[in-house]
Amino acid sequence: MLRMIHVLLICCVVPLLCSSSMAQKARPLDPIAAELEPTRLEVYKIVGERSLHLHIFEPQGHQTSDRRPVFLTIHGGGWAGGKPRWFYPFADRFAQVGMVGISLEYRLLNKAQGITVFDCVKDGRSAIRYIRRNADKLGIDPNRIVVAGGSAGGHISVATALFDDVNEAGEETSVSASPNAMVLYYPVIDTSEKGYGQKKIGDRWEELSPVHNVRKGLPPTILFHGTGDTVTPFEGAVELHRQMKEAGNHCELIRHEDGVHGYIIFDLKLYEQAIERTKKFLVEQKMIQPE
């Protein structure tokens, strides 16, 4: 049924995009996301009076006795906007291939409330710890956790593996917050003045800059980026790829010529291509079985 909805929406939306002068700004995944609902919500963390949730999409017939791989998705929005629903299509699609798809709710940057980008990163790391710690309850394999994010969500994704010292105060850290594989869609990857986010992070920007913190032993990674991206410049993706390879880490860079920031979510054909290439990567990394 969900696949049928996807097809119908694609047939309806694409012609509208082609005839619209606003096609570049349209988000054809939004009507797909609007039709999707998670199987359930699970609280993974409580901060003050706020509960943060995992929006879980379970594959058909899923049981807690299963040991399914996880596809944890993290939406973008400059750390200050966005919502878990934006990445429902990603979570749902990977639930269809047998993974437990999850879209993450995390605190958004709000200086008036004292919420920083460090807090966004803390939430991403807390989520992976919760998933791994509750593997039996969730019916997942704690050694097959894939984290995937777009833009600022891509930054939080890679941050889960990179920033071991960024943890919620009082949180039990004996369980690893590092995923087993990473899928980065047009991520914030360089937070210097040449990249994105320096002003939002402040003086401690380098502590949260992926290209300034690459090391040996990071999870296998696939990186999708457009060469025409002027928000999170393509040069940062090239540099991350170079450093990852130099450190002996597995890293693939999938470039899209002239692609703007977020190109995958503005074009359903490119979205489908990215999904298929992501599946191939996950098969290669033994996260999922070939279909």
C-alpha cells in the first residue's frame, strides 16, 4: 500500500514540478511524508521536562525476538529547524527492506533557551546509545546500526562517531554511541568560515568540525554531495573523503554535478537514485541482504 502511495504521488507531483518556476524550492518528499506514520514512538531521553522520541517504522511482521539492522535518520534544518517527519520517507523505505527505520527527534538550536549545537550532537549520541542498550526490546542487532542524515542532520550523524567527549551530563557512556555505518546526504562537514555553521556554534566551532577531527577507525561511510552546493560547499566533502581515505577508513564520495544543497529532496528521480545507491552500500557493508 505504501509503495502504491509513493508511485501515485510521484506521478502527481513530478508534472507540477516541471511546469513550476518554483520547482527548485519545491520539496516533493513532503506530500509523501505527510501520508506516512510511524509504527510507534519511543522516548529515548528526557531533558528537563521534555521527552525526546524515536519515530519508529518497523518492517512487516517485526518481533522483539528479531535482530534487525537499524536505519536511524536525522533531518536537517541548520540545527535550528526541521522535524522528524521530513525524513519519514527515508525511514519508511528502509523498513521496507527489512530494517527498523527510525527518524530522530532532537533539540533544536535556540540560544534564548540555552540550546546549542553541542546539545544537538549530544542527542544524536544519546539516541544511538539508547538503541544499542535496548536491542532486545527493539528487536534490533546492536552491531548493525546505520546512521543517516541530511545537511545539519548529516553533521549530527557523523558527529555520533567523531566526538567522543560530547555527552549528556550524567549519561552512562559505557555503551558506544558510534554507529556501524554512516550515510551522509549533503552534510555540514566543515564548520570553519569556509564551510557552514561557525557563527551558530561560536568560538568552539573547531570542536564540532568533522574535517578537523578525522581519525583512524571510523565506520564505513558513503557521502552524497552536489558540486554546486554553496551552503555546505562541495570542497568540504572532497576534503573529508580525502582525510578518511588517508586515515585508512572506508569512504565513498558520490558527487552530483551542479547539484545544489539538498538536491536529493528536490528531485524524486535523484531521491530514488540515492536510495538505490544507499542500498548497494548497505549490502556491501553487510548491513542488509540483497533484495
